[in-house]
Amino acid sequence: MVDENTPNFPTASADISNTPAVSTTLLPVPPADPILADDMQTLHSIINAITPIDGLSIIAAVPTEIGYIVPPTPEQEAQIAAVISGWANLRAKNALMRQINADWQATVAAGWTTPYGWKLGITTQDVTLLMGAFILAKEAAAMGLPEVAAIIDTDGATHALSLAELTTLMLGYGQARAALSAADAAVRQAVNAATTLDELNAISV
């Protein structure tokens, strides 16, 4: 539970053992807000990598206490204080990453429209299957066999393509898939590299 009426805010390095249970919310018991719970889990993981902890406490969506398993060293306290001071940045980054993930899922669901008007999937599995069909078509051509490949679109319909047609299709597909992946990777990199709220707010997703 979170007691938003608690008048005294302990420091981030305070030991939660001396705080009444009513004013604390300890992970893995999350807050009611799933987004806040996700952000707190990220914070928990970062701090736990510095020194083992068994939970966090929040007041008005702000981390206020940490349950240390072993008292941290002064160096660890300094590292954790820096992490806590970046709580607003962490939440902003998580919000952007959630949007980026949702956008990527929408991109994957949309697929890639071929020059023929039908669509191909762009998941890793889709890429693997298409590459397999291309390789088989090339091997068939090398053996003097009919070089027709059967390609299945996102609606489950089958399309017969010659090796030349499939080669052209593969070139366009590969370029489009690479461009989508590069754009997704670039915005993720920008979010990870940002160190201030201004930098994060300037990122367009």
C-alpha cells in the first residue's frame, strides 16, 4: 500500500525495517498502477545490480526507501543516489520504450506490401522462410529443374514466382526490412543515449 499522507520522506538509502508497513510498497508486490509497477521493477533491477535489495517503497509515485539485504558501502550509496536522482529520466525512457515497442509491433503486424499488391510478413521467422524458398529456387535452377518458388503471403495465399521474379522481390524485401529495422534501432539508441529530460522529450516516436 502507499500512504500519500505520510509527512516525512526518508532518504533513498534509508533502511525500510524501521518504517511502518502501511507506508511501504515492497516489490515483488507491485503498485496498482501497472506502468508504475513496471518502472519500479526496472529501478529495482538496477539497484539490485549494485547491491542486493528485497524491495522498494514509494510515496506519490516517488521512490523513497530501499530495503537493503546488506548495508551498502559509501561507494554503493553514491551510485544508488545517482540512480534515484535519475528516476524521472528512467520513467521517461520507459514510457518511450513502451511506445517504441508498440510501434514496432504495429509495423510487424502491417507486414511489407510487395510490388504485386500482396503482403509478406517481416518477422524473423518470415525472413527465414523466404530465404529458404529463395535458396531452394536457386538450387533447383542450378540442377536444371523448374525454378518456380511458391511464396505464401500474410493472408495465406500462395504465389508462384520464377527465380528472376523472386530475386527482384527479395532485393526489395531485404531493403525494406533493413530500413525498418535500422529506424527502430536508431530511435532505441537515441533513447538509451539520452541523459536529460530535454533530450528525451526531443525524441520523436
